[in-house]
Amino acid sequence: MSSPRAAAAGPKSGFALPSVLFVVAMVTLVFLVAIEALTSLATETRRAKQGVAFQAEALSLEAHATLLAATHPLGAASILAANRPAAPPLLALDGRAYQAAPGVTLAAQDEAGLINLDNLPQPAVARLIAALGVKPGFQGAMIDRFDDYLDPSDLKRPQGADSDDYAEAGLPPPAKGPLVRRGQVLGVMSWPDAVAAPAWRAFADNVTADPSSIDFNANTATPATLEVMLGFSRAQAAVAVAQRAQSPFATLEDVGRAGGVTLHGDAERVYTMPNGRFALKVEDAGAGLAYRARLLLSPDDPVRPFWVVEASTAPLTAAEKASLPTNAPLLPGPTD
């Protein structure tokens, strides 16, 4: 027969194992949370280190491209080696990518070969809106709203929008003048609804905004630029790109013959040479980042012979990662 003390102790001893298990579970949970936090911290630290390394690499490549552009002559579609006419170009200006390091590419694009939002003939506006995937039934409204956005007058087009419409919708006022950054076009009324964000991001590298330039360079124009600015079909643009690789175009009429259309140039405009403004892009597959900047040459300025503007870094999208070149030629060295 057990003692009263033993009987009293018996029920309490039955709670020992669950209590121990509870403590072990809580300690394990704390350790798991700590491990997860450390893993997350390590991941963030690694990403931060990759970001810093990428930024340093991008700025170094930007300096390399800037030095070439500021100290070497420009050809119809590239930066040339000084005093060596027969030497290969130092840097193509048609947006082709060069391998600068394993997984890192540099591309330079002459902005005269891009769609200049400040210099669009009316047919080109319509082709741009269509190229961005705006539904046919809404294209007319977006054309009018684009024109109204830049038009300094208060005249409202039939399907357009004026300052009062923007104020009523709680939107920032229209530019009412030339754009200075391509991103300003996103402020056009209904643009976010009419143009899908992925479509704009995939197309944006074909676009610039420069009120000080009216030049168009068919020798560096992207295929999309040829389609929007000249009305080429995709097949005609491909033929023109292939033909200029063999021999640069000398006139706009030459470009038209390559595309099978009749084009007439303006004697006051340049159609076949760079305009001294370049879009630079550095992409790193490993870091998953892209750096973009605009380089503006100003050789007549003894203090600032060039300007770097609109620099930004952003993560690569899945589509951009998938389209990264895998066999890009090596970037020529500074003395090549």
C-alpha cells in the first residue's frame, strides 16, 4: 500500500514528459526561426554584395564607353579606332551586346537610331501606339491623348484630354511641351490601362525623349524604330538591317530602296550618322541586374565634354533574363 506522499507525487510525475517535449519544441522553434533569420540575412548580404559589385562593374564599363566616345571619331554606326581606318570598330552603336566579363554584357545604342517621342510624325505616333499593344478600338483615343499631352495649346482633340481632365481625374498635369525623359510618357491619361507594363518594359529600350535632336540614323536604328519611324514591315526592317551591315546607308533614299519603299530625305536633317547621344546598358545574368544610362557628348564644353544622365539600376525580368545573349563578342580593349 503506497504512502500518502507517494500517492500525492504520482499525478504530478505524469506531466514531466509533456512539459519536456513542450520545452524542446519551443527551443527547436526558436532555433529554426534563428536559422531562417540567419539564412535570410546571408541571402540579403549576398545580394547586397552582388549589387555593389555590379554597380562598380557597370560604372567602370560606363567610363570605358564614355572615354571611347569622347576621344575617338564616330562612324556611321560605331566608334572608330583613331588614325586606323581599316581597324575593327571599338564599339558598335546599334545596341549589339559585348561580353565584358563572364555573364556581364555592355551595349551602346546611338539615340538617333531610337524612336524620339519629341520628334514623331503623326503616322509614327499611330504606329507606336499599335506597336505597344494598345487595342485597336482604343488606339485613336491614345493617339489624341498623346498629342494633347505634348501640345502646349489648350486645344483638345476629339478623344484627347486637357489639363482640366487630368485635374478632375486626380492626375499630375500634362507636360504641355517636349518630354525630357521617356518615362514621362507614362503620365499620358489612360496609358497604364492601355499599355501593359510588361509590354512597355520590353519595348522601352527602343524609345528616347530628346527635344534638342531631330536626327535619325538609319544605320543604327533598331528594327522596331525602322518599323515605327519609316513604316517598314518586320521583314523589310530585317532586310535593311542585313544590308547596312554590308555597307552603311548614305542617304534616306538608300534606306527606302533597301526596304522597298520610297523615302525622301530633308537636306536640313541628318539620317545616317550618330547624334552624339547614346543609351548605355549593362546586364549581369548572375546578379540579375541591369544598369541603364544616357551619355550626351558636349565636345564644345571645355569643362564637361560629356554628361551622364538618367542612370538607374533595376532587377532583370524573367523575359530579360531569357533574352540575354549567350555568345556575344568580347568587348574590345581600350587600345584595340
